[in-house]
Amino acid sequence: MAQFQYRAADPEGKLIEGTMEAAEAAAVVARLQDRGLVPIKVGAGGGATRAKASGGGTRLALPNVSVFRRRLSQRDLLVMTQELASLLSAGLPLDRSLATLAELSDHPELKAIISTVLQAVRGGKSLAEAMSEHPFFPTLYVNMIRAGEVGGFLDVVMQRLVEYLEQSQAVRDEARAALAYPVVLTCAMGASMLILLTYVLPKFSTLFNDTGKALPWSARLVMGASDVIRDWWWLGILVIALLALGFRQWVRTPAGRWSWDQWKLRFVALGPVLRKMEVSKVARTLGTLLKSGVPMVQALGIVKEVAGNQVVARALGDVEVGVREGAGVAEPLGRSGVFPPLAIQMISVGEETGKLDEMLLRVSDYFDREVRVKVQQFTRLLEPVLILVMGVAVGFVVVSILSAIFSVNDIPL
């Protein structure tokens, strides 16, 4: 048995803190629910774990570390949504739930946003109207809340939002984790080359000054690169900054953004993976909106706004026009050429069976798995390639210096 610290809310929204002895955190959550309390945090040894009550089941969620961040992130939105869903599913009124959230929040900016939303709700606005005034809440989020309020099932919509945000966060976390090692290798390779060219090689420059013409071509190349980096490093930074600024301005133009998004989808190595990621995102968003009661035309408009790729957004615009004309979803998507044939077939089956929302979520799950596999394959291939490139680059510099030393001392290789 272990001691667990907990924080919970009673039916009136009052916070209660204490300790409880149990075998695991889930048992503490269950006991608190039996006492009519809503578990907010449960943890051992000062480590708190957010808990969510959904009907009769319990689930431990991710820890809230937003206090260590200066800016709000998607994880903050996820944790806030989990807590609000827990409070609403336990039967607490909306205003008391928001007041409890404001008191619980460790992030000053998030606390201010929730307090402002609470004041607006108490002033007569709907929750969706109050949230729409803050950019922190995405358009998808606000429209799902609005549909839940109109249909009278806000607590159900909150649970669906939690599932949507958890799935989206899981995909992002897995992609970042898979790319972390290649990024570290690339940084290590760059740092090693910089140290060799800016610190190690200059030590030999005085030795080679008088015999520069007698040096092997590889040594002259390496020494020249070292001189350029040491003398003109500021120019290199300036050129890179100007190129980055120019690229950023070009991408902000409609023609530039369209060309860049097209190129990303056609890129040999990553294009298919990016395409599947976009398909998964669109399918999950559209399926979640439809399942939450948002009309098809309005849902397509929302998905088009949140699409990260302009090529995909234009295809969704064609689908929206087709739906208005009664053509359905699968046929316009098939004409666009953006969605893979398998996705089109699954969506077509969903339309025929009247379960389009469920089929869209299945499409998203399928392509999420495909993306995970492709990313893992790509990183497994990229890691040895980076190690090989790093070894060849460092070895070339070392061999070049050794050959120069041998040539200066007239030592035959």
C-alpha cells in the first residue's frame, strides 16, 4: 500500500485535498467517485496525475507541466479539456466547472482565459461564443462546443474533444520522438565539423603557411574552408538569415504557399508520408465534427480552414461544392486526386451504409498507423546514413591533415 495525494471537487465545485492509502492511483480515483467527488489530481510523493471520470470508467491522463512553459500549447488545451469533461460528466454546472478550472490552473495566461470565459458565460453568452473570442480555442473546438450546446449533449462532445485531442497529441509526440535521435546526430555532426574547422585546424595553419603550394589538394580544400568559416562566418549567418526571410515571405504569398504545399506532397522521400498525415488529419477532424452533430457543409468549411496544406484545402473546397450539389463526399474527393484510393473506397462505403462519421475515424486510424510505420522506417534508415556521413566527413578532415603533415615532413605515405 502507498500513500497518494489527491485533489477533487465536490458537487458544488469546492476543492478538497487530502491523502489516501491505496494499492494504486486508480483505486484512489474509484474511492473518490464513490464518495461523490470528482477526481482532479491523484499522485504519490508529490507527483500529481490528472484523472478523468467518464461515466463509470476511470483513466489516468498526462501530467500537467504547463507551469514550466511560458506559452500555451496544445497540451494545455488537452489537459483543460480533460478536466472540464470530468467536471461536466460528474454533473457539475458549467459555471462551477469553469470556476474550478480557473482555480486549478497553474498557468497565469490560461487562468486569465478561463476566468474571462466564465465571466462571459455568467453574463449570458454561450460557452461557444465566449470561447470564440480567444484564439487559444481552435475553430474546430468552438464549433463542436456549439453543436453540443445546441443539441443538449455538451458533456458527450467534451469527451469526443478529449479523444480527438489525445489522438492528435499522440501522433505529434510519436513523430517528435522518432525524429529526436536523427536531429541530435545532425547537431553533433555539425558541432564536430565546426570544432575541427574553427579550433583544431588553425593550430596547424602556422605549420603549413610556408608550404601551402606543396600541400595535397584535400588539405588545401580543408584549410581554405577553415579560413572562410573563421573570417566570413558573419556573412554566412547573414546569407542564411536573408534566405530564410525571403523564403518566409514567399511562402506567405498565395502562389508561393500553393507551390510549396504542392512540392511537399510530391517530395520523393517524405511526400507520401505527408500526404497520409494530411488525409488522417482531415478524416479525423471531419469524422469528429459529423459525430458531434455538425452539419456536413459546415463541417467541410471548418476542415478546409484548419487544413495545413493548401492543395488539400482546395480539394475540400471542391468537395464542399459537390456536397451542396448533392454529389456526396467520395466522388469529389476521388476527382481531386489528393486522397489515396483506399481512403476514397472506405469513405464511399461509409456513405452507402450511413456511417460516414465512423468510417472517417477508421480511415484516420488506418493512416495514423501507416504514418507511424513509415516514420519508423525512415528514421531507421536515416540514422545509419547520418552516422556514415558524419564518419566520412570527420575522417576526410583528419586524413587531409595527416597527409599534409606527412608531405611537410617528406614522409612517404
